[in-house]
Amino acid sequence: MILTVSVLTIVLLLFLILSKKTSAITALVIVPILGALVAGFGLETADFAITGIKNIAPVVAMFVFAILFFGILTDAGMFDPIIDKILKLVGNNPTKITIGAAVLAMIVHLDGSGAVTFLIAIPAMLPLFEKLQMDRRVLACVVALGAGTMNLVPWGGPTIRAATALQVEITDLYVPVMIPQLFGLLFVILVAWYLGNKESKRLKVALEKQINTNYARKLSEEEKSLRRPKLFWFNILLTVSVIAVLISGTIAPALIFMLGTIIALTVNYRKISEQRLRIDAHAKAALLMASILFAAGVFTGIMTESGMISEMASAAAGAIPASAGSHIPVIMAVTSMPLSFVFDPDSFYFGFLPIISQVAGELGVAPIAVGQAAILGQMTTGFPLSPLTATTFLLIGLTKIDLADHQRFTFKYAFMTTIVMTIVAILLKTIPL
């Protein structure tokens, strides 16, 4: 009963979001509640939902104050000189801009945090895309691919979970997939070149008209009144300090962004009336993001606490025929990216992966190979598209696109990136056929 309901719940959720029959918030709240009630959990459903909300509350706080923090600094003009410099370097070349966005995401994601990557890369590159009227789906795509492929690093969540679940040394798990990961990163750059080149052709006429234009941004009188050019270096230092502390992990992300927001607001806009206006200007985006993230907390809380995700994991493991045992690693690698839409990282790596690897071991396949196959896509290339991760909603919120549009546009490129890494891993015999 629970298994049937859980599968139908996931299918219905994905259908409603992808088809745009309802908003993401509505689907994330109503669908799991109905599923839990049908499964017979009754009033326990409320407890499950509250648990999910409590678990995601610190993340919501971080995202809300991060939006305020970067919004205030954008109003103050911190990004203006940086944007103008990049524009002078890349000109009106969408290909260079798109490749630059992908590389920036890769570099920033060295810390393994999707939230930090999106909060840095998107605000830096979005003005360029908007200035040239480039497709924002392209920006979301290449940043997602860069961050997702880099998420294989040993300190990334999926790799740590896989090593822990299989009780193996993390270096033994990761080192054999380093070369496949490098090929994956090269493929992401190739995709960025391809998408950028398509944008160049699409915008050819417009770009020809702009070729001799001044690269300085055109600001409205209202925007000029908000700029604080004399505080540029202070704002840069504040941003670097906030990011450095965030990456170091010495202070909780929510608190560091709260403090950063207060400092940025107080220094740049000293009048209380000005501070109130700056908060009001970004409150809509912050409230929308918080609503979506809390809704995601309800969904993951109900699905996890009710055991519905665990039931799906057990059923999927039992469905593998013995004749396919030797091909488990390849099957895992190929399906790993799409499985990010079905399993959150904890349920997959701690519930599903140990069972599958045990089955593989009994059939003569090294369990570690299953783990290496899994991290090629499950919550790596797949995490920036999955409705089960809060950072996906951060990405689409910052780029101002719908979840369905992002998934339709990016899915094939994310899946191809996993396939490229899988082929290299097979050639290197990291993953046996």
C-alpha cells in the first residue's frame, strides 16, 4: 500500500510541476499530504511536515538573508565595475560569456556548496545575459552543469555519503573517478560553447548594432541615487569576508548572512527610511523563495518520515533480476542522474545504495564500483534539477525562470554529461561492463 502511494505521489508531483498544472508550492505541499493521508498516516502527517520544515528552516534563513545581502550590494553598485570590466573583455560575444559562466561555477563550487555557487555565479553573470537579451535558461543550464559536475569532489555531499554508506575510504572511492570527472568538466565547457554559439547566431543582428556601443551600463535616475561608488572597496571586502567565513564553516551560514545584511544595509544606507525601502525592494523575492523552500521542506519531511522513500528504495532494489547482476554498475551509472528526481541524497545513499551494492557483491561485482557509478549523476549532475533539493529553487529563483522550463532545457545536457563520464569510467575499467 505505502509503496504504491509513494510511487503515485512522486509521479503526480513531477506531472503537476512539469506540466505547470499547479504552482511548485501547491504541488510540494498538497501532493505529499494527500499521499500520506491515503496511506493511512492520519494526523501523523502534520508531524512529518513540521519535522521537514524544522530541518529546512536554517537553509531558508540563509537563502532569505542571502537574497537581501546581494540585493542591497547590487543596489549600491558593487557589481557595476566588475560587470563593465567583464563586458570590455568579452564584448558582445555570448559564446565567451556562456563559457565564462560555466567556468566561474566550476571554480566557485570547489567548496562543494551549491547554494554558495549559485549565490555568487548568478548575480555576477545575470546582468550580462540581461544586457545582451540572452536566454536566461542558458545561464541556469551552464551554471547547473558546472556546479553539478564539480559536486563529485571528495568533500561533496554525494561522495561523502557514498563512502560512508559503503564503509570505504573516500580516496578509494573518488580517485578512480577523477579522470571521468575531468572529461565531464571538459564536456560542460563544450556544451557552454555550443549554447553560447547558438545565442551568438540568434542575436547576430542585435549584436551588430551594438558593436560600437559604450560598455558602461545605462542606469536610471533612481538607480543612480542608490549607487554608492565610494563604498565599492568596502562592499567588496565585506562580500569576500562573508564568503570566506561561509566557506570556512566557522559560523552558521544563516547567521553570517544576517550579519552581512545588517552591515551592508547600515553602511550603505544610513537613514532608517532608506533601509526600509531597500528591504521592501527585495522582500518579494525573499518571500517567494522562502515559501518555495518551506513547501519543499513539507514534501521531503512527509516522504522521509513516513517511510515512503525507504519503501521505494527497497522495492527498486528487489526488482533487479539476477541475470542483470554483472551490469549493475553500468545500469546505476546510466540511471543515476534521473534518479535524482526520485530520491533525496540521504534516502538514496543510505537506503538504496547499500542494498544495491550488496546485491552486486553477491553476484561477484565490487560494491565500490556501484558507489562510483552512483556519484556520476545522483545528486551531482542531477542536484541542480531535482525538485527534492532546495538549491534547485534557489537557482531558478535567481535566474528568474520556471522549474519546468529549466528542467526541460537542462535535462538532456546533464544526462549527456553523466553518460560521457560513464563511458570514460568504462574505458578506464573503473566501472565494469
